[in-house]
Amino acid sequence: MPPLAARPAPALPRLAAVLLLGLGLLLVAPGTASAHTGLRTTDPAADSTVTSRPQAVTLTFSASVLGGDVTVTGPDGSPVGTGPVAHHGAVLTAPVALTAAGRHTVTWSAVSDDGHALDGTFAFEHAPPVAVTPSPTPAPAPASTTPAPGSAEPSAATRTVERTEAAGQAADEAAEDGSTPGWLLPGVGAVAVAGAVAGGVVIGRRRR
């Protein structure tokens, strides 16, 4: 009796198995991709403008990282970091001192828990408030040196008239006492007249 020929396996169960395997791979693949660690937030935020002076730049990842490095440069390209980068779980902190206004660039790298290398860069603007210089206080006006009414120094003409009057009065008193020679009286009178004339000339010149 000849041996029986092997029956071919049904194609339908084999096709179903392949489809199930492919569906399982599709379901697992997105989960594996989403498990990779990534940068979640930054402070200052990317493309933001800060008016204060932050003491550090902070990077927070979606999962813990094994460590990393953060470099912050100012508008002129010079580093503004002031110390080593601190690492705590999913957070990297880089201390900085921002001294100039303008665009600051952050370049970072890290290693996730599953060994994947991460890196990237972002920037933010630093716009500190402008200091307002107070206006100088005006100096007080100097005290007036104008003499008070009635206290002005007598003019030369006034002094001449006063001396002339005094000379005439002295001559009159001497004449009354009889102690002055008669020949001296005309001279005193002449002096008095000359003084009066000189005073009048001075006053006339000042009025002109």
C-alpha cells in the first residue's frame, strides 16, 4: 500500500499568526520610542525674554538622567557660567551671572538612564530695566550783596560838601571867639567856596 501524501497545512492559521505578530510589534514599538528621555522644560524658557537677573539656568527632563553638561554664553560669545553644573535626578542646574543685555545661548548634553545620549541648544533674551539717573538739584541762588537803603557809602561829592560845611562852621566859631586872626577868615571862606564848586562839578559829571 503506497504511503499517504502529507496534507498541506491550512494557509489561514499561518496568515493569522503572522498578522498577530505584526500587530504586536506595532503596539510595542511606540511604547519603546516614547520611553526615551527628553528635555521637558527650561528656566528661562526657550525664546523668552527675562528682565530680572537669573542666578542659574535649569533644565528639567522627562526622566532621570545620569548626568550632563550645560554651557551658557552671552551676546559676545563669552561663557557666563560661575560654577559646575549640579545634577539632581531629572534636573540639571548651571549657575550663571548675566552682566550684559542681549541674546544668551544655552548648549547642553546629557545621558539618560537607558544610556541614550541627549543634546540640544536654545536661547533667551536678557533685557534688564534701564536705570534712571535723577536730575541734579539746582544750587541755591547767591545772597544779594546790594546794600540796604540808607546804608550806601557817601559819594566823593557828598564828602566834599560835608568837609566844606565843617570848615565854614569852624571858621564861624573861631570868629565868634575872637581866637582866629582876621586875615585867616577870607582864606577859609575861599576854601569853602572851592570845595562847594568842586562838589558841584563832580555831581554834574555823574548825572551826565
